Amino acid sequence: MPYRLLAALLLCCSAQAAELPWDLSYQSALRDHPIAENEFMRIWPQQHPQRPIHDRLAAYKGEPIEASLLIERPDIHAGDAQATWFIVTRSGAQACPFHPQSLKQPCQTLDRERVQNAIRQIMLTPDPRPPAGQGAVGDANYFGQGKPVLMNYMGYLSAYIDGKVLQRPVSLTELDPAAQGPEAGRLVAILQRAVASDGVAAARPVASEPTIATEVDDEKELKARSALIEEVQGYLVKSDYNKLDALRNKLLRSQERTPSGVWKLAIFYNQLKEFPGRSREPEYWAKREAGAKAWEKQAPTSGAARIFHAYVLLARGLSYRGNGFYNTVPKEDIKRMLAAIEEGNAVLFYAEKQLLKDKDPELFRVRMTLTPWGDNLRALTNRTALDKAIALYPDYHETYFTAALYGSAMWHAAPDEIDEIARRGSKAGGADAAAMYARVYWYANRDVYEGKLFDDPASLVDWDTMKTSFEALVARYPDAWNLNAYANFACQARDYPTMDAVLRRAGDKRVYQTWRNGEGGYADCLTHSSEPRVRQAAADIRKREDTLYRGLLYFASAVARKQGYMEESLRALDKAEPIGMRIYTGGPNMPLYYHRARALLALKRYDETVTALTTGLPHQPDYFEAYYYRGLAYEGLGRLDEAQRDFEQAGSLLQKLKREGKLVFTGTDEQKALYRAEMDKMLAKFKQYNVQAPQIDL
């Protein structure tokens, strides 16, 4: 159905009805919230162009609509178009179900405030994350041999409140409380609260300490965020750059926070970052960039205008980049992304002086967001940018959060990077320093560890440290949002006495958005009330430390050193050594000393190179490469006789391995090429010293 016809239908027939400018072909939703071309929910609206909800929307003749929510999704059996329409008017609220096989189901009367709050919460809920790889596959040959239909999304939502509209796809994870991750069942939990679901109430245990029989929702934080978001988005939609600059300058000067202590300036910039949306259409980006340039022209000294322009360019680049694995993205799209990132960095370069003059901490956040995408997605250290940011703005949380995001395993960062960031924040010297450890891990739990902060073996969080940090946080910002989050993390850490104590401090105020899996997760945690704390088993601690040790070695050798970050490689190895001393009989093995030597040799620290390899060789005395690199270090020191002996020993070991048929190297073609280059250098050095060595075949 054409968009104009749909729009006309949705201007409801009553002259007093509110406008609901929804595009129920969902083409605009797919443009702004793209999903894969072979997702079932991309083709479903085309399969059902005329749906019962269209007629009901067009026939509405009730009171003017103040807020509304429509959830459309296919029936799981036949794919029929079913829907639930929430309507809020001045006098009340109701939910009306629709199904092609049952068109006369009665509407349910609901609490007006509950439904309004649910719609506002949905407006603030982030888009569902795209699945890793293909995710859920339906029919493997739906579009032809080897061309599957994907089932990662199972509906659409359309929301309207306070003059603001949102339409987007609904992920299967949002509808399934039994799924994994922080998104699991979140939409169901919100809707259950809107209808005061008996199912959730029944899931709670009988009221006892610290459970309160009558719980009161505390939504001060959500309302504060929502009001600011709506204000900023209103100015963006109207291109009211004067008001945007005035608001940004006010928030920058006042450093105003929400009740939970979140910077309102960060919320302001989050809206600038998300406003550009996603599209692959050049005309779309010409319009977006024209708006950014119009702001710059109108306000030549506006730092916010430059940051907005940089975020527009980032969004353009990521739209072409898409969500696939890097090696699956067409080279032309990678070029488009890199060009957009380069333009964004240029905008920041020319704006830096003004932003530093303004003392705007967002400068470093946007720079740290652009940089990783601009270098072919290779791992990059963000330590230098973070150092500068901390020195100038130690309390700006978003800087640490951005550093943590790009300090995750996905970006091939050191496995202790996020923990280092959290601890650096706690020592930064700002007013929020004592609470920064908790804030960083709170963020990382959502965006890095997928709600499994205390179960993910890659997480180095220490609950006792986090608990102390949370105490500092709630002492300064004793909002129910923070207290509920504190209790939730205590539950996830299996520190149930602390959970009980914090819930008593929160009184009857509950904020389910801060609990893992929402209200259902809160109910699950309450089943552990009055239980003792469960501490991590010694075997689990040993396993985690072993994982960390191996991860640090891999980072030092395969990431940091190969990309030229020798000092960072040594930092990782310095951290690995005491772990190896503690968990391995006889101390660390040869790889630690070998990789340390390689980094030291590159830095021309020859004495330390000799010491490292001499320490490691007793652990692996037949390691020919260790003798070769120690020989290079002796050569650098001018100790040529010792270099000669090590080169001869390396050559002798090579010949022995060749005779025994053990001189075999396996790996990818790229790895073999790198190793071939290293072996060619080694053989050339042996020839220089008249050392006999066998031919090496890869």
C-alpha cells in the first residue's frame, strides 16, 4: 500500500482524533533500522499488504489520541497478521487485539499512566542488536539453493507519544524471556507492566523481608532522560540550530546531571549521534550533510555543529559498512566507509581548537568512536586519547564507556583492557572517581558482556571492588535507579545479603529497567533472598587466571607486537608474568620470555633481550628461534663470539628437526608468507656467519 494512502488512513476519520503518521508498509522503518535482505520480516509486510488493523485504525472515532502503540507480528502457525493496538486518551487507556480469524475480540481497559510510561520506555529502548553471523535460519533454501530465510526478527512496533513517532522491527530475542543476553524478553516485560500482567505478579515469592507488599515504580530517571531527549529531537527535526547551541552551552556550563548522575550533555550528544539514522541512498546523505553544513554556516564557532557533522559522517560510513563480518563486506563499501571516516576526522581536526576552548569533553569521545573504524577495523590502542581525556575531563563517563567498548575482545584489545579502564577511572582524581569502577562495568555488562558480567570468563570484574564503588555512587546519587542497579549486580554476583540490604535501602521503589531480564529477573533474584553469599570456587578462579594468562600472551604476540605496539606488548607480558608464577609449577613457560624478548629486541634493549631468553631457554632448550634472537641481541651488544655460538646452535637444531621430519609449519597462506619472510632473514644471517642450515620448505 503506498505511503500517502496509508498516511491518509491513519489521520483517523474523527475530526478530533490525533494524527498517527505511521507507515504500515514499514519501508521507512527498514530504511532507518535496516535488517538483512533475507530476513522474513522484510518480506512479511509485502505478503500481507491489507491487514485488519488498517480498517480499525481508519475507522477510529473515539476521543483524541494522546499516545498510542501498535505491535504487529505474524501468527507463529500460519503467519497471519495479528496485532495489538494500545490507545491512550484523556480519559483512559485500552489495548485492542486483532487477528484475521477473530476480528471481534474485546478491548481491555488499562491504567492510563502505566500505558503512557510503557510507551515512553519503549521510545527509550535501544534498537535490538543484529545477530552474530546469520543468527536464526528458517528454511535453508527459501530464496533458492543455499539462500536461507532468516528469522531473527518477528514483528514491528509503531509508537506515538508527545508528538514523537518511532517505528522499528522487533527482534525475536525481545519477545523471548528465555533467550540469552540483556535484550531477552525486554519488550514482553514492558508490555506486561502496561497491562499489569498477573503472570509477573504470580512469579514473585510471598512478601517477606526485603520484599515490599506494595511496590512503587520510581521513574524520575526515565522522565528526566525522556524530557531531554524529546527536547533535543524536537530541535533536530525542526533544524532549530540556535536552540540546539543554547541547550548545549547551558548543559556544558552547568554540567547538569540526571537523578542517577548521568551527564545531560552526554544524553544531548547521544541524540546528535543517533539522529542521522542509516541509509545506503546518496540522496539521503546529501540531505543529512546539507543540514550539518547549514548549522556550521549559521554558527561558525559552534562546537556542537562540528560534532554533529562528524557523527553524520560516521553514520554514513557505517551504513555502507553494514553489520557483516569484515571479510564479507564488498571492497567498494569499505572504501566508502573509510572515506566517510576520513572526512569526519578532518571535521574534528579543524574543530579541535574551538572544542578545547569550550572545554567540551565530547571531543575525545567522538574521536575515539571514529578512530577504530578508520583503519580497516584493526585493533588500535585508545590509551593515548583516554589519557588526554582523563587529564582534562576526568568525570565524563562517556569517555570511559567508549574506551571500554573499543577495548573489548571484539576489537582484539588486551584481555585486561576494560579492567584497566575501570581502575584508571577510579584513580582519575575527579569527583566521580570513587564511583567510576561501578559505572564502567555497569556499561560493559550491557554492551560487552551481554548481561553476564560475573559469568563471562573474559570479565575480570571484582565484585568487592565494584560493591565499594557502588557505595560511593549511591552516596552521591541515592536515586532508586542506582539502588536497584546495585541490588541487581549484587544478585548477579551471588552476594544475596548485599542484595537484601540494598533493597531495604531502596524501600518500595523499583526500577525494573535496571534488572537483568526486567521484572522477571527481579522476581528470580528475590527467590534467593536471605541466602548466604556464594563465593567463586578456587578451580574457577584458577581457570579464569589461566585464560587471562593465555590471552595476554596472544595479545602481546599476535596483536600488539605485530602492529608495532612494543611497549603495549611489554605491558601485557609484565601483567602475565606474576600470573604465570602463581598458577604454573616452575613459573611461566618459554612463550612469555620469548615474546618479551621479541618486543625488547625491536626496542633495541639488547641486555634485557638476552636476560629474557636466557631465563626462558631452560623451559624449552631445543627452541632454535630463541637462540637465533638471542644471537641478534648479542650482535647488537657487539658480543660477536657469543652471537656466533647462538647462531650455530640455532642452525644445529634446525638440521636436527629437518632430519627427524619435524620441521613442519602449518597455517594460512598469509601466516606462511609472514613466517617465510622471517625464515629468509634468519638464513641470510646464518650465511653471514658461515653457519650451515637446511632448506626450509613451508
